[in-house]
Amino acid sequence: MSKNSVSTAVTKLLERLFYPMPGINAAPRLQYQSLGEEMPQSTKTAIMIIGGAEDKVHGREILHSFFVRSGATDAQIAIIPSASREPAVIGERYREIFTEMGAKGIEILDIQDRAQCEDPILQSYAKSCTGVFMTGGDQLRLCGLLADTPLMEFVRQRAQRGEITLAGTSAGAAVMGHYMIAGGGSGESPNRSLVDITTGLGIIPELLVDQHFHNRNRMARLMSAIAGHPDRFGIGIDEDTCSLFEGDGLLQVIGKGTVTIIDPKELTHTNWSHIGATDPLSIGNLRIHILVHGDCFNLHKRIPIHAHFDHA
Amino acid sequence: MSKNSVSTAVTKLLERLFYPMPGINAAPRLQYQSLGEEMPQSTKTAIMIIGGAEDKVHGREILHSFFVRSGATDAQIAIIPSASREPAVIGERYREIFTEMGAKGIEILDIQDRAQCEDPILQSYAKSCTGVFMTGGDQLRLCGLLADTPLMEFVRQRAQRGEITLAGTSAGAAVMGHYMIAGGGSGESPNRSLVDITTGLGIIPELLVDQHFHNRNRMARLMSAIAGHPDRFGIGIDEDTCSLFEGDGLLQVIGKGTVTIIDPKELTHTNWSHIGATDPLSIGNLRIHILVHGDCFNLHKRIPIHAHFDHA
């Protein structure tokens, strides 16, 4: 993450007092800071929730952040490709990427059976690795294989304690909350049948994650999900975009697209409990933030902190 | 509009004090009132903004509301099919529907040239009719033919004074605000190039209308539009759904789908003015309401008023 969004959060909050709506007032002396600048990257461990289709060829910004936060050339990376029906292929793809970057050790934990999660060798690697990467595929398959296994418990606890960096992309992102969107549709008025909700891996329980978000037009399904679970944050992550958490309650955005926050704290009404599965949903008072690279969101204070505008 | 949402607005506000989140608390004695009930329809004139694809065959609820509010069997209806490239076909379709309902007089104002808007016969009908219906098609074509013509000025002023009922569906809905969405895309992170904005007919200037809304996944484009025009309300109307205005600042919803209100009053930030056309948009603090049949929204107070929950 850039220095803009992490280390100067307080500065930016002060700036907001002076320029509460810089985009609207369009003060000409404010200039958006180029995202192309090279800035030193934090090496702190993090939980990285990636919206799928992250760049694997060119800048590889998100994957490189994972590599750096896993220890860079000291990284011992575990790749969990179990969401995929072609785990060997997808596992090798990521192995090549992290090998090229210079990771010290890489193991593919090709779990295709829950019993493997009892394997002492796998457990030992889960205890000693510095970064875990969960690939895309089918989130129901991933949860079916990993949920409530000793292996996953090690990973979850170590990630929550900040001992490792844990990343998940696409299906690997979907599993991050206590509740998980298993599937759904688009092109309809918000309604209960538009989204299938089940239980995830509970890495950051308060989140209800959706991925490939605006790319696959999933706004209506995430709003529908939140109407039924208004004690969660809806987090919609676009492709090649990442919500990064350092354990301090601050979500940081990196990548090309947007992260959409649906905050139902002030919800005054929903008909969720009173209607049929395909009836249209009524929802009063959702608060929504669209965040881009460099923006943050404070989950405790429920406020967005936007990227730096330079004084030209 | 049903008695629930109009005449008992105060009662409902009081109810909200007692049951601030009925959908969440799910008090079992609350029951959603059937929408199928036959209730007397208001005959007051209105401006009706229809999300397209309104039912023309079965219940015809929205078109029947237009007919009743135009005077029912005393209605003198003007159909403006000018958005369409097949104005004769679409004009006849609506003529048949309103004839079947029993309208006293129906004229198709088949305007294909701005000069026709100077025609004293057409102007005379625009002055004497009781209801005007603008069909779907291309909103740019409709505005190109009608904007700032004497004919349209009669229609606009008479609608705003409550002398006639004015309805527009699809393209006929898009033109209702001062600003108009002329086109756009979906399946992308919100960005400025996702929406083309031009000038509409200014019937209800404070609205920025989008139609076929959730059906065509237009949430990102309307949010993008509002980021650039935060002094408007974003109103996204689903198909076979209508936002009805009686001139008292109350929007009422009728029909099968939802009406989405994007209220940017509390917007704290957008990068709209600082970024390139295809860069992702950052937007802080949008308030969003999803409304269904029977729900209202008070444009002055900026609060939703939700449909009645019966005490079982």
C-alpha cells in the first residue's frame, strides 16, 4: 500500500476538513496524485481479498503486494488451489509467478479431500509458512473441503493474529466472511432469490464479500444479501482490485477497479422477512461508498478516507 | 396509488416510531399487506415516470393509472410516439389500449419534424387534452424533436401546474429531468465514460432518471452520473414500475419492480473532476433507498416512507 493511504490517514482526515468535497468544488490547485508512482511497499502482514482476474502478467501489483507482505525473498508460500477443479494447473500458474518474484519456498496444498487437512505434513507447512494464497474456482467446493478442519483453523488463527499474510481471489475471496455468497443472479430487481447465502470461512466475520463485482453487475445481489444480513458490511470488489486489511480496522484499496462498501448501519426498513423469495425488496437507508486505489475505509468508525489530492 | 402510501403517510410515520425496523425485528404480528387488493385509485393528475416494458396485456396497472388520472372515460389523451422510429406502430398500440379502457378522445401527435410543434392544430390539442403519454424509443430523438418547442412548453407547464397527467415510459421517462442519460454501459467499475449525459425536457428538473434499471444492470452508470451531478436525485426505475409524482414532493411507487433512489446530499467526496474518463470513480457517502409498490419518498425531507405492514 502506498504511503498516501496508510501512514498519512490523519493528515488526510485533516485535509477533508479543509476540502470536504474536493471533487465537487473542483478547486483547481488540487490535483490527483498519479497512481503510477513507485512508492515503498509496506511489508506488514495482511488479509487480502481480491476481486478475481488479478493481473498475472504485467505489473502484477496485487500479487506482488502479497509476495512482499509474505516476506518477499524470505516468503514461504502455501498455495491452496482447492476451489478449482483443475487445482494442479492453477496451482502451478501461481507457483511460477511467486517463483519468478523470488519466493524462498512455495508449496501447493492440493487438498481434494477433507481427510488431507489432518495430514501432519500439510499442517506443519501451514504452521511454518509466511503466506497463504487461495485461488479462484467454486467457493462452495473450497468451503466444503476446508471449513472447520485443523489445517484451516491454523491458517485462520495465524492470519487473524497477523502472523501470516492470507490472500484469496475470486472464490478464495468469497469465503472470507462468516456469511458467504455461494451464487446468484443479475438483471433483476433486488429480491431474496437473487442471492444464495451460506457459511464461509469466517476470516473477517463482519464482511459479506462479493467479487467480480461491477464487472458482473452484482450490485443488486449484494444489496439483497445485505437486506437479509444488516449486521454485516457488504464489500463488493471489482476484478484486479484488492481490499487489504492489516488488522487495525482499516480497509485499503489497491488495484485497477473499485471496492464498493454497503453499510447498513442506518437501515430504517426492509421487507425481507415479510415477502416471498422473488418479490422485490424494499430497503431504506443504505449508505454506499465507492473506493479506488489509495482510498481506505475505517470499519470501526464506518467512514471512508479518500486518496490524497496533491497541492500543485 | 393505494390508500396505504398516500393518505396514511402520517400514520405510517408514527408506525415507524413504534416499529423502526419491522423487516429486521421481524415481529411476527406484522404482515405485509397483499398488493393484489383492489383499492380505489386516486384521480388526481400526476407526472408518471415509467421504467419501460410496462404491462400492456394483463392487469395494465400502470397504464390504467394513467388512464384514470387523465380523466378516465372523460380523458382526452395525446400520445407522443416521437422517440420511436416506428411511431405509427407504437402510437396505434397505445391508442388501442386507451380506447379499450374507454378514453373519450385519443390523438397521436406524430411529430417527426420540429416545425410540426408550431402547428396550431397540434398546439390546440396540447392545450385541451387531459393526459399526455410519451412512448419509448430513443431519448435523444425525442428531445431533438420536442425540446424548447412551443408544443412541449404547453405540455411541460400544464403538467407542472397539475392541469394534465403526463406519463413517459423508457425513452419517454429518460427525458423527465433537466439532465438526461442519453446512453451508457454496464459491467464496469463506475467511471465517467460509463454514462453519456445531456439535457432533457426538464419536467421535474431535480431528477436524473434511469430506466430498465436493475433489469439492465444500470446501477453503476447512475451512480457515475450522480457523482458528476450531485445536486440531483438519481432515480432508477425498473421495468413495469412507475415513479408517480403528484406535485406535493412525494414520489409514489406502483408496479412490479423497484425504484432506486440515489441521494447524494451527504456526499463527502468524489474524484469526478480530477480523473480521466475511464478511470474508476471514488464516491463517498451516497444514501440509497430501494422502494417497492406502495412505498413513497419525500423529495423535500429526503426520507423514504415504506408500505404499510398490517397488524395481523
